[in-house]
Amino acid sequence: MTTTLILCLTTFCWLHVAAQQRGTISGKVVSEAGAPLEFVNVGLEGTTLGSVTDKNGRFRIEKVPQGKYKVQASMVGFKTESKDIVLSAAVSINFTMQETTQALDEVVVVSGTMKEVSKLESPVPVEVYSKKFFKANPTPSVFESLQNVNGVRPQINCNVCNTGDIHINGLEGPYTMVLIDGMPIVSGLSTVYGLTGIPQSLIERVEVVKGPASTLYGSEAVGGLINIITKKPATAPRFSADVFGTTWGEVNTDLGLRYSLSEKTNGLLGVNYFNYQNPIDNNNDGFTDVTLQNRISIFNKLDFNRKSNKTFSLAGRYVYEDRWGGEMDWDKQYRGGNEVYGESIYTSRWEVLGTYQLPVSEIINLQISANGHNQNSVYGDTKYLADQYIGFGQLTWNKP
């Protein structure tokens, strides 16, 4: 009898203690304006316990073991909020959540309107490919990297000299415009020979517009446009290097360096070097399978800090390339002759571009660019010598 009584009392005490070890967390979640937020996820970090707010912004989490917890409130479009609590029996906490731009809205694009706007506000659909995309797909040039973009097809038009252009939505290369920092640098002769040598270490992102963009950019953009946005000197890494090789003997080097000329002038220097000097004929047709290339490209960009906080930047690029393809026993002594067939192309190219924002209350941008393209090429005993100079300027007034 006595033993049974003791067991009952012990069981009662254990149940009483267990009931005291669990509690309830409740509260309300509102926006900065004080409006209740529905469908906010409220949970205890490190556990599976949680709840969702109702239409009045209220939540309730029951049967929570006593102890210390971090309570988090999260919802798409708002910053995640958290609070530390010590739960005994019941705790009431409230959250005020700050609205934030969504991931898509944080991306700033310029290709659709010739000015920086958020991707969601762009009237033209723009696809954005970040620098991480190019790091995940290392290639010697931007031309080859774009083959991984849906709807964009780099096409090799010559199997001997391995030159090509970029097709968008099936249209020919002349209908695809390539820009650097919003400026139509790559045009004319450079649509074939100017898409290589852009240092990938300096690329911040690439914007692709598929379909007619000729309203803003002219007839060359009927098929679409590719806008290569370079990094800003103020936010670029101080030094970056990317070196890789292939089993065929290709070697590619990308170097980036950020520097300061003065307190008000920041610079960004990029160098790309590509070398391939290993003739291979795997299909035994007597011709090189891949064109031999020796190319160097130097890019420099300067940003000037003005008292008015208006934009002022200058950039320049120089590219020199020596490439040849043809019969396996071709040598430079046969260049321009018909004894041994070979296609040899010397390319020397310079580019300058700049953006200047006028010191007025309105947003008025002056953009200029110029480039010179010198090409000395022979196809067997046929010579093709070309000099091309292009200048471009535009004044845009962004009036709300």
C-alpha cells in the first residue's frame, strides 16, 4: 500500500514538471508602415518548430521546450529579422520588417534604355550573365564563352583561319551589335576579328538583348545586342589572375590590377595574353585543325571623382594578334605566295571610349568612342589590306 502510493506521487510529480518545461511563443509581425504582414515564416533557428502569420500578422508556436532560442521572421521582399529569447512559460515578441528589393530588382541594366535602370523596370527583356558565369565556363575569349548562352550562337565561318561572328535568333552576324560599357566599339571589321582579346578578369557582367533593338542602337542591332560591362575601378579587386592551359597546348592568361593615380582618380588595368603554337592535323587532310594564334590585349579604365559626384570615365584598349592556318608545312616565308597555301592575318586595333555627365541639375550624359582597325591579311596569294576608323558620339537627356 505504501509502495503504491509513493509510485503514484512520483508519477504525478514527473508529469507536473514535464508540463512546466514547455511553453508558447506568440506575437505579431508588421511592416515599417505598421501594416500586418501575412504569410511570414516565423521559426526557431536550429529546430523544426515554427509558424506562419495569419491575415492579422499574428503567429503562435506551441509546445516549445524551455530554453534559449533565436526566433527568426523571414519573407520574400523583406529583410530577415531575428531576436534572442529565453523561454520559461510564455513569451510574446513582435517584429517590424523592412522592405528590400528582390534579387531581380537589384540587378542594374543599361542595354534596354541607354541608362541604368533596375532589371524589373526595363521595358526591354534583358538577360544578365555575371562574372561567375564566365569563371564557371573558362574560355580564351568572350566569343567562345557566349556559346553557352541560349539563343546566342558563335559561328565559325572559316575552317582555315577560324574566324566567325555571333548569330542571335538565327540572324546573321552583321545584325548582332556588340558593345563595351554601352558603347558600340565592336562593329565593321571587328565583328570578325575584334571579339577576341577582351580580358575576362575585367568583366562585371554581360547583358544580352534578343530581338530587335534597332530603335535605340541602329540597324546593326536588328538581331540583338551584346553589352559587355566592365568593372568599376573603385570596387574591383586589387589584383586578380586567371591562367589556364589545354592539352592541345593553348595557354591563356588574364590579369587585372586596380590602382590609384591620386585621391580623385582610380584606375583599372587588364591584360590578356593567348598563345597557341602547336600545329595539329588529327583528320589527316594536310591542313591545321585549329588556327595558330599569338594575341595580346591591354585594357585600361580611369574613373574621376568630381565635386559634383557626376560620372566621368575614360577607357582604352589595344589588341595585337598574329594568326595563321593552312597547310602543315606552311611558314612565314611563304606568306602571300602560292607555293604552300596558308592564311595569315595580322590585326592591330585600338579603342577609346568615355562617358561624361554634364555638371547640371538634370541627368545629361555625353558618350564618345573611337576606334581604329588595321588588318594585313593574305589568303594564299590574295591580299586583303584594310584600314578602318570609326567615331561615335551621343548626348542623352534623361528627363523624368
